[in-house]
Amino acid sequence: MRKVASAGVVSTAGCLSLFEEGDVALYVVNWCQEKVDIEVLIRRTGGGAVFEREYELSPNEDVKVEDVAKGGRYDVRATLDGTVEFDYDFAMGECENQTLVVRADDCERVVFGENVC
């Protein structure tokens, strides 16, 4: 019984290390029918900023940025047109590489998502 318990601990520790590996890409897209400014701030949960950039996007325009962060847990904030802030908790899944999606769904809100592996 002790062997089973210690094997479970080792197995869990191995899975947790997956969350710290891999690269995170950022995909920002404007589905609004007007030009928008979207500022994206990514901070390691409980830590400092790892990525911050502002994008001015025309309707249906998008941009993808590779390697904005390494695996782990992050607090993401997107500010739409400098006035409205939206927050999202992002955690690296079991993907080798993962994409965080920040989308101006209409001209008044931001929707977050991520790829499924």
C-alpha cells in the first residue's frame, strides 16, 4: 500500500511539472466592426509581468505572437480602448505548446480562450 501511495505522489509530481514546461503563444483578434485598441498584460500568478503590449486592430484583423511566456499559471488582463478591463486566469494545460486567445467579441467586451490539445 505504501508503494502505491508513493507511486501516486511521483506520478502527480510528474504531471505538475508539465504545467511548467512548453511555450505559450498569444493570438489577438478583433471581431468588432470598428478599429479597436487592445492592451494585453500577462503576469505570472503571484509575480511580475512577463508580457505587455498594445495592439491597434482593424475589423477582422488578427495577430499571433509566439513565445510570450513559458508554461505555468498566469493572470491575464486585456484593456479594450483604454477604458474597460477584462481579467482571465490562464493555466498551461498538458500541451507542449499552448495558445492564449484574446478576442474583441464586439466593441464592448473581450472574450478569452485557449486551444484544446
